[in-house]
Amino acid sequence: MSFEDDEVAALPEDVIAALVQGNKIEAIKRLRAARGIGLKDAKDQVEAYVPTDPLVRARLAEARQQSRRGCLTWLGVLAAAALIVAAVLRTRG
């Protein structure tokens, strides 16, 4: 990696706050703005920080679970809607 360990340990507070909220993308955006670095470097630094902070690691895992649940919910709604449409079309045909 192209950054030093102390850079990872010294992430700005607003970057860590975004991570604690479970928002890795926002953390990367904030780090890019704060340090004037590219996307890859910011992503690498944020991802290097995550394993060092148990709270951040837990929150990001929680956010992934919620995202999966949301996707599965929408998939179920779409499947149910497709079944309803199919049933209505069968009764008309």
C-alpha cells in the first residue's frame, strides 16, 4: 500500500464518524476531500482502518446485513407483484 500506518491511524474524525454510522462510501468521500487524494488511496486507507476499530467493524457488518435484508424484501415484493399480475392475466385470458 502507498500510505503509512500512522496515516491510517490518524483518519479525520468526520471520516471515522461516517464509518461508525456504517457508511463506508461517505467515509471515502470525506477522506478524499480532507486529504486531496485519489479514490483508490482513500479506499485503501479506509479499508485498512476498518479492521483496527471493533466498533466500526461491527457497524459496517450491521449495515451490510440491513442492506441485504432490504434487497431481499424488495425482491419478495417484486416476486409477489409478478405473481399477482400473472394471475390477473390468466383470469382475463
